Amino acid sequence: MSRTQRGLAAGALLLAALLAGCQSEPMGGPLALQIEAHEPVAALQRINEAGVRCWVRSSDAAFQDLHLVPELDTSVGRPRLLLLRRGKAEGLPVLVIEAAGSPVTLTTYGPLASTRTGGRVNADIKRWSSGTPSCRG
């Protein structure tokens, strides 16, 4: 490898490292969080209210093509919130937020969970379930 090629390769590596450092939000992953709540439905209602306000009704580009569907009827199964693509109500959710147990444990899963938006969702859920209703932490 010539001196010029080595210099270009080193420059490319430096540029890649700098761009990686510019990412403002961490990558997500599935969440399993035990919270202070009396019942799973009440915990999800709080997250649903904040999610509608901060994700769905905001002008945030990360959520502009998504809508939030609450499934809180516990006679059918575990209560959960579904994030779905707009116009695809019958499609698979991109993210599921589920609550169960006593003490209540919140879990998230789905393809959106492992993205940067999933990292933001997890941070929002942690903040909202601790009683802080703000849209940004």
C-alpha cells in the first residue's frame, strides 16, 4: 500500500469515527423495566397519554408515519401498546410495549426496539413511568 493510500485509509477511518460520534441518540434494544405502579393498565395508560402527545401528535420525524394503539383489555391477555405504521392497522406492529406482574414490569420488543428511535422510546418510557411527563429528558 502506498503512502497516499495509507493516508486516505487513515482519513476514511477518522471520518467514520467522527460521524459515529455525531449520533445524538444511543441505539435501543428490548427493554425490561420494573416500575413503581399499582397495576399494569394504569402504567400503560400513563405511557399512552404521553406517547400520543410526544410521539404521535408532535412534529417529530421519527414518529410521523406511526400511530399508537392501546390494547388495555386484560380479559384477552396482557395489556399492551402497539406502535403501527399509519394506514396499516392490520399489519404487524413495529414496537410493542407490554406490562405485567406485581410489581409491574414493562417490556418492549419488535423491530423498532433495536434502532435509535427504540433507544429514545426506552428513555421516554423510563422517564414517564417515573412520573416525569415531559417529552424530552
